[in-house]
Amino acid sequence: KQEVTQIPAALSVPEGENLVLNCSFTDSAIYNLQWFRQDPGKGLTSLLLIQSSQREQTSGRLNASLDKSSGRSTLYIAASQPGDSATYLCAVKESGYSTLTFGKGTMLLVSP
Amino acid sequence: DTGVSQDPRHKITKRGQNVTFRCDPISEHNRLYWYRQTLGQGPEFLTYFQNEAQLEKSRLLSDRFSAERPKGSFSTLEIQRTEQGDSAMYLCASSLEQGWKYGYTFGSGTRLTVV
């Protein structure tokens, strides 16, 4: 059974810092990995989707990498801003399954 | 298309009552998923549809839960005889059949509180 772990569970940084969120998964037979953002009490907003054949994806200040063989992904946020404060979730789409398996998320607080 | 829509945004109900949630997916997406998220946890899969066919149900989906997607468009999730443990955020997502290639789009969720 696929398990997705996100470390750290919570992170507090001052504005302007670069930071890295980690996601690990136990079964490397995945199609893709997707990073989402969730604001308190809200739904999920997709940030980046990395296919299993890709090593990284970039969108603005966000960069996500994938090392499928080691079961790891990182989300790099450059020059963090208070508006980046949210919970960040990673989810994997496994081969042979139609659904996503999520981690518990990393709660990020960026203080001005 | 404005994305995946869910209604209502919030629902407070007394224990034992029935509740129904609605999800309108992105129009060209033929797959629709329901997830449940409790506080401090990641979303957990409940069930999904391809067009009007319900293809998979999680063991989390007890007999009190039923989902439909008539005509392969919007979907409803009904919970009968609600219990306090049903309090959670219910999330709907949709995708093309090639969800592995294009990813999933989630709605804003319905927050259920059972008192």
C-alpha cells in the first residue's frame, strides 16, 4: 500500500527566505506526482504536476523535483512571501490506480 | 468553464439527519472523484466515476454513503443518518480519462459539521 510522507509537518520562516518542502513515497511505480496548495478551510489548488519521466517542473517562484527511484520529491519556493502561507500537499498517482494518494501536508507560515 | 464547483460550501446538520452535496465538474472531464479530508490529514479517496459509471469505492464509503452521477455530468454525494464522525471537508475533483497525464482539478469543498 502506497504511503506518502511529508516533512516537516509545519514550517515558519521570515519573508524572503528560500525554502524546501519534502515529500517521500514508498512505492516508486507512479505515473505522476502533483503538488497542491490548500488555504485554511478551502479546497485544493494545483501548483505543479510532474510526470514520472520528468525530473522537475517550474512555475514562477516554484520548482518541483522528482527522484522516482528513491521515492522523493521536493518543492522549492524562492523568495517566500506572506501570501505563500498555506498548507502544501503532495499526491501521487500510482500505476494501475485511478486515484491519488496524499500526504498529510506541510503547513507553511511566512511572516513579514 | 470556471472549474469544479461544489455546493453548499458549508453544511451544519444534526446527528441522524441526511445530507446531500453536489459537485459540477469541468465540462469536458469524464472522470469525477470524491475525497474526504479531516483536520490535519490529507484527503482520502471515497469513490470515482467515469461518465455515469461508478468504477471504484473505498472501504471508507460505508453503507450510509451513496454517490450518483446521472448522465455523466454533475454528481451528488448523500450521507444518511449522519454521525459526528462524518464531520469533515468533502472534496470533489475531476479529470480527463488521462488523469495521469493532465492531473486533477479540485473544487473548493463542502465543509460538513455534524452536531
